[in-house]
Amino acid sequence: MFILSSPSGAGKTTISRMLLDRDGEINLSVSATTRPKRPGEVDGKHYHFVDQAEFDRMVEADEFYEWATVFGHCYGTPKAQIRSGLKEGRDYLFDIDWQGTQQLYQKDQQDVVRVFILPPSLDELQRRLTGRGTDSPEVIQARMERARAEISHWDGYDYVVVNDEVEACYDQVLAILHAERMKRARQTGLIGFVRGLMKD
Ligand code: 5GP
């Protein structure tokens, strides 16, 4: 479970898309959310867009690994889609906030890798949020305030990467993913392989 968190505008979505496009082995965990769809977003691909009643039903039915309220909307990780994949040893990318990260870590410390992406400065963050052109000035202001709060949780992560330049940031995130995959405990089948080596 490879978690990428950052204040919005720090480049996490771009980095996530690059990972999904270029690394054939990682799958996106598609969250459910009550927030309205943004232009260009596709239901079932970027999020499962649900109404509050459906979200509440899913919470009641214990269908989420974790869920949290972010910017006044509910977001949650549905268990169904990733449960079988995780059992088969597949890798999943989670684009979730610090609250969700804490919940996943508490449930499953060994399988979780937590990466936090920081913007090079708050000025640059504001510039990126404005340039995106999808949110009103009030929403951007709220996101800037939220960004400061989100940044304060940087110490709850295993890795911290500053996104000065997107390709360099991506290379660093990829290096983390590759190194974590090589951890002895994650290499299933290694015991049999090494036994075979020792017999020869
Ligand atoms: P946005 O509305 O910009 O897509 O996402 C807002 C925030 O919600 C981002 O920080 C994103 O990482 C977080 N988020 C998205 N999906 C989930 C989820 O399933 N669980 C949690 N805890 N946070 C999420």
C-alpha cells in the first residue's frame, strides 16, 4: 500500500498519474467521495462519486478501510476493490490525506509505505492552485489554509520529497517504490529460491 499525500497543489496528482502510466505493476485505489465532480473527472476512474446517503450507508456497512472528512466532503477507501488484489500481492497507490494514512498505518503497518510531497514554497503552492483554474478564490484561500494544516503532519510519513521539479520528484518517488519492493519481507517466494541456491 503505497500512500502519496500532500497539500493540494503540491503535485501529488501529477506524480500519481505518472506512476500509474509508467509503472505497470501499480494500481490506483479509487476512493469514494461526496464532493462534486470536477471538469475532466470520470466516475469510477478518478473517484466513485456518491451522494451523502450512499456514503453513510457504506460507512454503516463497514465497507471502507478508512474514511475522513476533507474540505467538508467525505472521502473513503472502499475495501472491496483492493482486498483481493492485496492478498495476491499486488501494489496499490493511495492518494489520501494524513487522516486516512494514519488509519491505514494503524491497521496494517508492515504493508504500508507513506510518502509525503511538499511544495518548494507556499508562494509556489498558491501560484499552482490559481493556475489550475478549477477553483474559486475562496476555495483557493481555504485550500491554502488547509495546506498549512496538512504540512504540519509531515512527520507522520516514512519519506518526504520536495516537488521542485516534477520529473526529479517523480524519479525520487519511483526510487522509493523500487527500494520498498526489494525489502526482504515483501519478496514472496524468496525462501524457496534461496533454499534452491543453497542446495546447488
Ligand atoms: P480532491 O478533492 O482535491 O481530489 O482531494 C482532496 C483531499 O482528499 C486530498 O488530500 C486527497 O488526498 C484526499 N483524499 C482523496 N481520497 C481520499 C480517501 O479515500 N481517504 C482520505 N482519507 N483522503 C482522501
